[in-house]
Amino acid sequence: MPEAFHDDRIEGRQRLRRLLVPRRIAFIGGRIAEMAIGRCREAGFDGEMFAVNPTRETLGGVRCYPSIEALPATPDAAYVGVNRHASIEVVRSLAARGAGGCVCYAAGFAEIGGEGHGLQECLVEAAGEMPLIGPNCYGFVNYVDRCALWPYLYGGGPVTRGVALISQSGNIAMNITMNERAVRLTHVICGGNQAVLGPGDFLEALLEDERVRAVGIVIEGLDDLEDFARRAQRALDRGVPIVAMKVGRTPAGAERASSHTSSLAGSDALYDAYFARLGIIRVESLNRLLETLKLFDVCGPLPGEDIVTLSCSGGEATLLADLSAQYGLNTPPFTDAQTTALYALFPGYVTVSNPFDYNTSIWGHKEAMRRCFTLSLSGAHQAGVLVYDHPTVEADEVAEWTDALEAFIEAHRATGKPAIVACTISELLPRALRERLAAAGVAPMQGLDDALFALAAAARYARCRASLARAVLPRFAASGRGQDAGQCLDEWQSKQRLAVAGLEVPKGRLGRHSQLREMAASLGFPLALKACGASFLHKSELGAVRVGLRSAEAVEDAADKILAAAHAHGLEVETFLLERMIEDGVAELIIGIHVDRQFGPTLILGSGGILVELVGDTVSLLLPTDRDTVAHALESLRVHALLRGFRGKPPGDSAAAVDAILKIARFAEAHWERIRELDVNPLIIRPEGRGSVAVDALLRLSEAM
């Protein structure tokens, strides 16, 4: 990391800390500022508060001053609750006064387009070097230092440690503070339009606080991918997990996100690749966001995917088996010693296995449950799960349920095993029990699906953290942005460029109709014949390709048919490409380079051939990439079943497939600024040990290479 960046980062953290942990706060405006004063008092803030309002003597019980210049001391933080036009001058005055930073509440900036963009530029210019949160946002709540620059209601209370939340949406952030899931929030920061400070800045500041054990983000898009990637890599270094929910997955959602905060929603598939590359756990619901954060807070990252599950129901045990497999968790059997000891506790009709239905024979006997749970958690499994749903009725028997919880807590203490209690229905774990479990170091998880997802995520994070932290960060200089559309090379030219890069292409020759018989004789059979030229980039739709040709006569007949088909489309064929057929293919892949306006050149691989769009079996990777990442991506595709050997057919040359993909990736990296588009479809994978061949290719460049 360059020293200059390091120094700037330290200075930026110090500036932002002054804003987030202020001792003097100024509230500027009327009703909104008055509401924010009330929220700050409720948070327990014990520092100095000033108000700025030229027409009032007090605001929310705080003395008013006519201007920022008239304040008796320079504020560390300010809440700007005036309209958008007045906000610009207020921010300018705060910056001139040397304030530590501000929250800008007003809307009507870049999110509305048109003049709003100009107003936001003026706001940024007015702030200068002063940190600014917003505009178009609620602000922040700091639960650990008891401070709030936030006008509306919020939930939660003081904590000594927990997880932080960064959200572009204020209402989503507010609702999350009201959660009934025992999630201990240290900070909630709403970024709004992120005109000056964005998620990366907030993340950087939170990473300096050892009380923050994990960070959740709810975003519509990231405008500076490279900056956030640097901060996320630092989170990996420090072992602070990031759990992200990105809204705007669909085109309609992306358009709505852009109109909300003017952020770039970007390609959703590429955000998947981006998050995976940085060790960020992506979730698709707020419930899952909260449950995953809670697990990281209480248990931290898990050392592996092997778990033991306990329930007193055969149906629950079966459900656990299904969900564990779905999320990549393992439920290996107990050791022989555990099995023998457990069988000794139960009558003969109980089967000792994992998932373990411990049956009702020990229900209501706290000591027997404690012994059962302790034995179950004492093996090599890396976490223990107890399924528990608390009754919603009052009865003497309810004590039997709480006895089971206490027995599990004692087993956790005795073994030191990471432990969670998960209810099958999210509302069947009351607050008092959630708080009791969390205080004992047992994660109170609400909903089996979300609980097991979180377990798998915590195990995957721990396993991948070291390698991801050492990985080279992706590049985001989007090639072609604002440049020419480029020029398409024909198939022959495209494959010759790729052949120079080391990619295997079919033996072939280029020529006119009159040369086909001689070309066929020199190449041998079987052959494929194609029209070649700028008009024939998509040959199948034009009838411009014929395969399986086994004689010179067949080649000439195929050429005549191609000429006729081209003529029917108003096209002329001047040049033919004749190539040797690859007849022993095991699978077909498509390998492409797509230039995204935000992410830059990215690698796409998937099932190839003519059904590529219909099948939709693809995965995207950011560049640069490495062999392990490509191999893992290839294994995630449905087409990989063919490479393993399908229905008695020989396995494909997976190593050669990975080699070819990496050669295409390296080609793209070497010609980063020139590539506009690259498709190899299909890349035919031959039987193991026989390699792969790029049968068709399209390359579009900004200029000659």
C-alpha cells in the first residue's frame, strides 16, 4: 500500500471519529433539528449541545444562537436540518468554522436528477475537507458512546460491544434498530446519497473500534468499487466479517435504486463475484442479515462445517438433515466412545445418530439432558445446534422447556463448543430467553433456514479468510468507458489472436469457393465449413455453417448451401473458413470477457454451444483471477457433471479447461484497455488428457493489436 494513501487514511479516520464520537454538537434548523436534539438526549449524550436558529431563543430546551459564527465553541458534529438550498450555505459555514463534520438531512439533491446534481456538487464543494454524511439521510446512532444525530424514532439501547450497520436507506436502518432478534447494535449509520462519505469511509472508521465484531451493510450500489475493496480487504485482515444485502437485483429494482440515492446499482451477478472475492457474505433478506450478524457477534467465525444437531423430534431431525446438506454443512456421526456413552443413557428404542433425535425419554430430566448434550458436544464437531421452540401458553410444564435450555448452556460451558439454539418458527424464542442465551455465549437464532445459512457462512468465512486476505484485489478501470465501440474481428482473425496467446484452435485454412477442394485435401476429414467475414459473426442464425463433412464433394455442396442461405439474407460470401472437426468432445463451454461500465472487463464462463442463452448456466469472475478460483467456479456449473463423466461417458479434461480459461483471462489482462468484447463459444473439452479446443471466437477491439 502506498505510504501516501496510508497517511491519508489515518487522517481520514481521525476526522471521521470526531464526527461519530463528538463532545460538542450543533443542531441547525427548526422542527427536524429539535427532534434530533430529543433523540440525542434519549441516547444518553452528556456532552455540550448548541442550537442555531435566528428566530428562536431555544430549541428543544437548548439555547439558540443566530448563526454558526456566533456559537461559543466549534462543534465536533452538526445536524443540518434545513432545506436543500440553505443546507449548502450552512455546510460552508461549518467547514469555515472548522467543525468536525455534519449530517445533512435534506433531500432534493442528485437523487432527483436535473438541478439536483448541480446542487449536490455545490454541497460537496461547500464541505471541502469536512466529513459530511448524506444528503438525503437520517444520520447515525452510536450506541456504544451514547450519541445520536438522528431525528426519528429508533430502537435499541446502550451496549458495550456488538455489530454495526451501514445503510443507504434511512427507513430500513430505522426498522432494523427495532428488531426483536437480540442483535446488539453498536452503530447505525445511514449514508443517503453518499456525496462525501460512503460505505468504505464508514467501514474504515468502524474497523478502528474493537467493540465492533461484524459489520452489516444495506446498499443500493457502490460508486467507488476500488476504494471499498481496499477497506473490505482490511476488514479481512482484522477478522471483522462483513454481511451485505444489496437491493436492486432486478432491472426494475436497479432503476428504483438509482432514483433513490443516485447510486450505481450495477450488474447483480458481478456484485456476487465482487462480494465473494472480498469474503463478504451476501444475504437476500433483512432477517438473514440480522441472524448472520448475530451469530458472528455471539460465536464469531466457526472453525469448520461439521456440526452436531439435537432435537426431540424425528421430523425436526429430518428437517435438519435436509437443511444442513442444502447449506453445505456436514453432520458426521459420533465417535464410537460418544455413541456407546449415549446409548447407555437411553432405552433401546432410541437411535443414536447425527442429526440426533434424543427423544422424549429424557425430557423433563435436566441432569439427563445435561449429560446427553455434553456428550453430544464433546466430539470433533465444530458447533452444536439445539432445536428449541418455546411455548406461547402459560403452564407448569413450560419449566421443562427452560430446563432443556439450561442443560444446553451448561453443556456449552463444559465443552467450550460454539453453540446455537434455533427455533423453527422465528417468534418462538422470547426476548428474555434470547438475552439469557446471548449472555451465556449461546447464539439465539430465529428460524432454522436462516440459522443454518449463518452457520455455513461463518464456517466458510473462517476457512477462506486467510487466502482471500492475500489475494490480489480486482481491477476496476472500466475499459472502453466513454471510448469508441471498437471493431469486430472475424472468426479467423479472432482465433489467430487467441492462438498466439496459447489457446488451442482447430487446424484450418481460409480461402474462396474455388479453393475449397484443395483446402479439404490438405486438412483431412471430417471438416466444418463456415462463411467468414464481418457479416457472419453469428453464423448459425444465417445458415452460414455446415459440419460433419467427410468428402470434397460434401464440402462443395455445403458451400453452395451457405451461399444460398446468405443470399436469402441479402449477404454475399467472399471467404470461407474450413476447419478440422473435433468429434470427441465431452462438454462445451462458453468463455467470455464482458466490459461492464462499473466493474471493467470481467470473465464469464458457463455452458456453451447453441443453447447458452436458454440454459443460463453461467458464473462471473472479476479479474485478475487465479487457478483455484476458476476451478471452483467451473465446479459450480451444471455442465461440470459432464466433465466428471456422465452416464458412462469418459470424464473431460478439467485441467485443460481451467488452463484455457486462464489463458483467456491473461489475454484480457494483457490487453485491458483495448478489449471491448470477447466470446469463445464453444470451447470444446475433450476426454481427460486430450485438452480443449476453441472452436469459435469473436473478438472486438478498440484498435489493432
